[in-house]
Amino acid sequence: MRALVCRAFGLPSTLSVEQMPPPPLNSGEVRIRVHAAGVNYPDALLVQGLYQMKPPFPFIPGIEVAGTITEAAPDVTDRQVGQRVIGVVTLGGLAEEVCAPAAMTLPMLDDMTYISGAVFPVVYGTAHVALAHRAQLQPGETLLVLGAAGGVGLAAVELGKHMGATVIACASTDEKLALTRLYGAHHTINYTTQDIRETVRNLTDDRGVDVVFDPVGGDLFDKVIRVIAWEGRYLVIGFASGRIPEVAVNRVLLKNSAILGTFWGAYAANKPQVMAQSFQTLLGWYEQGAIKPYVSATYPLEQAADALMQVWERKALGKIAVVMDEA
């Protein structure tokens, strides 16, 4: 099978597509012929040795796919050969075949394309578990989203609006902010030209925001932590800025606020029922037409390294997909 292979840590541009042996099928798994795979920021971190996990070489990056089951282990009874599924894996998604735990697959909706399925689970799963389970976002509350035009940020904007919050979207260009308005943002802030703290105070009558969704970290964290409302919740999603910030905990005390981490992938091992319930809700909303992934570009597998570079350099709007064949 063809696959994007990492043989040494480095920029995504150093990766190449090679012929690799198909992965073995283990107990509890299904083999998926991959039609499309989503590209995520953690993939770009992983191939540079910057992620929590450092797999042995060689390895194939990629954590979300959509395709067709071609084989199932004998102990798998709730998935069938020929079934269209979304799959979440630890590694191996940027390849023509991948084996995934059957429990980490979702039957695709009839009207869902492979591309839509491939870019669905990570960003929507992360955003929904963070907003609904961790922060318990309520209708009428104010949600501020940093990095709001990226994959997970745009999902948070869309879900926040659907959940009844007033959404303030923050991004670095007017083009990105225009996209967030299409996805439901009530207010937008260009943090390269506007003072984010003063603008938030003006938008909220100096009250602050109830929930912050932050996949960026760095200097933006330092600014936004100061405009959290009384009993506000600050969601730590990631550190796309490259700097992991620190906080003086007296700020948390004085506002009776909470800083909440959301490492979405850890729910598979620790509380799989949270992930399962979240997906059930999200697929219902998709079927109703309430949410729809935004895919700004697709690449063939041969150009998967370029797709990863787009994400790493934060040039992507919404999601990027790698397409193996007709999807």
C-alpha cells in the first residue's frame, strides 16, 4: 500500500510517500480501505517529535479517516465488510489502508461524503467535549474562541452558536474572520490590529466572557485570561503558538474561575462513553443540517506532506483532507 512515511523527525516537508506493507489486523479491529483522511495540527507536531507521543520509526501519521471496511477480526460483531465508516486511530491514517479498533469507528450517514467523514471526528469531537462536557456551556453565555478559523476553532464557533451562546471569534486576518461569521460568530476580533482585552471589555460591558476556547496559548492566553468573567471557564485545547503559558493562580481565585484541559484523545481509554455520547449528538446535528465541516483544500496522497505543511504554517482555513481515490 502507499503511505506517507516518517523515518526521522523533521518538518512535514521532509516526508515522502512510499510503498509499505499493509498493517496487521489485531483482535477487535477492522481493516479500512481509506478513501480520505483528515489532516490535523497534532500530525504536524508528531512528525517533528514535538507531540506527547514519540512512536518508533518508521511510522505513518494520520489519526482520522473515512473509508470502507474490507476485513473484520473474528471477535468483531457490530461492523461488517463493505460498511462505510469513519475511523479514529493513533497512527497510520495517511495511507491507503489502516486497521482501527472497531469501537473507534462510526457508521457513516448515507448523505455524508468520505471527505466530510474524514474531517469530522477530531475537530468536532474536541470542540463538543470541551464545550458541552468540560465547560458545560449554557445558552445565553458568551464564548470567546481563539484561532477561530482553524479546524478545531471553526468547529467551536459553529457548535457554540448552535448551543445558544454569543460567540466572539478571534483570528489573525480579516479573511479568516469573514469565514467565522459565515459559521455563526456574532462578533469578531482581529488580534493583529485590535486590542483584544479592550475589545472584549467593550463587547461584554466590562463583564468578561463565560467560556474561552483556546487552541493557541502563548501571548493570547496572557491577555485573554484577564477578561474571564466571574465563574468563567478557560478551556486549554493546545498550543499552536508554540509557547505553553503559565498563570498566576490568584487570577483564578479572584474570579472563582476554572482552567480546564481537554485532551480529547484520552477519552477513548479513560471515559469512552463520553466520546460515544458526543459522537451520537454530533452525528444527529449533522443529519439535521445544523453543522457542516468546512474543507478549504484537498490533496492527493502524493502531496500529503504539502497538506501537513499548510496546517503547520497555520495557512489552512477550516480543514484540509488528503484524498486517496474518488471520495
